[in-house]
Amino acid sequence: MRSDLIPEGMHAIQQQMIAIRHEIHSHPELGFEEIRTADLVANCLQGWGYSVHRGLGRTGVVGTLANGEGRSIGLRADMDALPIQEESGLPYASRTKGKMHACGHDGHTAILLAAAKYLSENRSFDGTVHLIFQPAEEGLGGAKEMLDQGLFELFPCDAIFALHNMPGLPAGKLGFLPGPFLSSSDTATIVIRGRGGHGAIPHEAIDPVVVCSSLVMAIQSIVSRNVNPLDSAIVTVGEIRAGEAPNVIPDSAQMRLSIRAFDPVTRDLLQHRITALAEAHAAGFGARAEVCYERRYPVLVNHEAETEFAREVALEWLGEDGLIQNMRPVTASEDFSYLLEARPGCYLIVGNGDHEGSCMVHHPKYDFNDASLPVAATYWVKLVERFLSRPLHSPR
């Protein structure tokens, strides 16, 4: 990216923000355990003149900067790491065994801190900025916890925005897509109750392992035969547990499924069919199925007006060459979806690099690309300045 597109003030703090990113990366913390990270964030924000609120969503931090009587905007970054043993070999690799920033939340936090420092030093906007540093995005629903504890009542936002890095896409380029962008994510645990016995006398038992094995294949028919071919859906059996010895038929076996969809109707259909099929399939073998179905993150739906506005800001700054063309929905999930159900806004992508050897997120050798940091931070600044310089009507 052309360096002249990055403001001098952002160039001036770039190395400081990269150092903060590396510090966070070296000390990863899992969901609702982000005490050290929250301390770092809060201390930075307080030193830069923000009003800081702590404890929302347990370890969440919200920094507020008011400058005038205009509208209010929210920007969110996630702070939590993953239970993965890092294998990157980097000098700033995780110092905590079994924990790693394998999804780039260290980068997202550093990006928002860089934007926070620049905004505090320049204040070229009329209104209020709420910077939301969220815990526990990785499966624990930190966004919903903050929402349930009054996030938008305490910090009203006319619109809310967030970003995520994406390996495999050009570093620093920005991607936008209105409508359904990320899939819902649900989990089902199916316990098959059979009748245990000796492996040499199978006719006197009801083998739950055989039921599970058959059920794995039967479940695949749901997407291919029950879901409209024009709708996307995924059902993955990621775990099967049964037995402890080769010559013993256990009493029970357990399966765990990951289920994803982009449409609420399809989401409901998947729950109904998985439950009904598991129960009927088990009964056909003389066994019994117990299905525990957990509705987790909803579909992330970007609002049309706010997404178009966010794209316009990027286009005017970077031109078409700075945008990721032909963005398509992603079958990952995000608890920012809860915030978009409560307020209009947009979730966007920043490329993390498409060079040979780059790793996808959740990989033990993944690392956030520091080259994207000043680009994404500058984009947040430009989005804030543009949003808080317009009349009090729709961002269109």
C-alpha cells in the first residue's frame, strides 16, 4: 500500500502499536480471563484522555471520547485467545503453554488502540466515539454478555462496526458485503443409549457404535435432501466417543456436531431434522437417542445502508484497488452478530496476506500481519471522522 495514504500521525505511532500487539500476543488469555489485556487497554485509553468503563461482560473495556454534540459511533475489537499450543517460533510467541492468539485478536485490539490514540490527538469529528474491547468472542458469547449487561443503554451507538483479518486475501485490502455475511453456529450433542455386552456375543447387545457410524452417514442426507439446494448449510460430525476396549460393546456412545446456516428458516430446519433423524435412526436399531441442541451464534447480517457507507469511506480513501472484490459469505461465525441484531452496522474484512506459507486462523503457526495494522487503524479513523461529520440521518 502507498505510504502516502497513511497519515503522518499514524506513521508516528506505528511501531508503538506493533510493540503493543506483540506484547498482547506474548501473553494470550482465554475468554473471560483477559485481565492483563484489559489492564493494558484501559491504561492506554486513560492515558489518552478517554473515559474508561471496566467490568462489562466481566473483563470487557469500553473507552469513550466525546467531542461535540453530534451522533455516536461504536467500534469493537475482540481480545481473547485460543487454547492452542503456538508453533510459530516468533520472538514474541506465546509465553503461556497451550494458549495462543491464533485468530488475530491481538491485531484487532492493537488496531483499535492505534485508532484510539490518533483520534485523541486529532479530534477531527463532532460527536462521541465508543471503543468496545470485548472479551470471549471464541465461542463463549462475550458480545451477548456485554449486551445483556446494558452495553447500548450505557453507551448509545447510532451504528456499530467491527473488522476481522482474513488470511489468503491481500494484506491491508478491505472487504465488504451487505446482508448475511457469516453463518450461524449451533452445536448438537447426541448420546446413543444401547445395551452393552461382550464383543464376541454382539447379538445379545445393542451396539451404540454401529448406530453412531450409520447415523453419521444418514445425517449427511439432511443437507443434500432436506435443505433447498440454493441455500447453504453445513453439518459436521467432529467428535465421536465410545468404549474403552476392543472386545467390549459399550452401553452408550456420544457424537458432537457443528451446524451452520445463513438463513433462520434453514437453521430451524436443521435442528428439526437432526433431532428427528437421530431419534428415528436409533430406534431402528433398538437403541435410543438423546439430543441436546445448543443454539449459539446467530447469522451475522450486515445492514445495507451502513455497509454501503463503510464501503464508500474505503473507496474514497483507497480507490477500487484497495478493496477486496467479489466478497462472498463466509461459513465462520461471530458473536458480533448479536450487536448487529441490536444496532445497525457493518462487519468488514481486512486482508492478512496471500503469500506462500501464510496460515489460516486457528492454526498453531498463524500470526497477524503487522503490515495491515496502520491501514486498518487509519480506516477506523476515517470512518469515525466521516460518520461524525454528517447530518443526523441515515448514513446513506
